[in-house]
Amino acid sequence: TDCYFQFLSVMEKTSIVLPRGQLTHVLRHTFAAHFMMSGGNILALQKILGHHDIKMTMRYAHLAPDHLETALRFNPLATLPSGDKVATAVGITP
């Protein structure tokens, strides 16, 4: 597809070397991560990727560390007095 060849063209201009046949695999992982970071639903992602096992989808949906840090800020336990240690441990100022 056009997307594949555009991505291939960009990759050829970098020093990044992927094993043969891994280009589309990288695209799937990138799509899955961005889908979830944009608020996508893990069950919808499972259908999109065609996975039968949700565990496989969860592997694809790995999140960027900064996105996880942002998500931790919404943890209601981090605002409780007893949550101070938890918040501090994950790098959030309570």
C-alpha cells in the first residue's frame, strides 16, 4: 500500500535497520500504541488487529512511559494521605 511504501522510504533515509519482514510489524505496534494513547478501547483494538487472544493485543498496546506517567496522575489513591508514598514512588508530587 501507499502507506507502506512511504514508511519504507522514510526508513531507508535513517540509520535504523529492521530485520527482513519486520516493517509492517513495526507499523502495527506503532498504530496500536497511538490508538491506545488517543483513548482507544482495547477491545476495539483487538478487533482491528484481528487478535483472538486479548493478551496478544495487550502486548501490541504497550504505552509510552510519558503517557503512563500522565495516567498515574489520575489515580485517586495518589491524592489520599496514604497515597503520598505511592505518588512519590512513581515520581508524582502529591
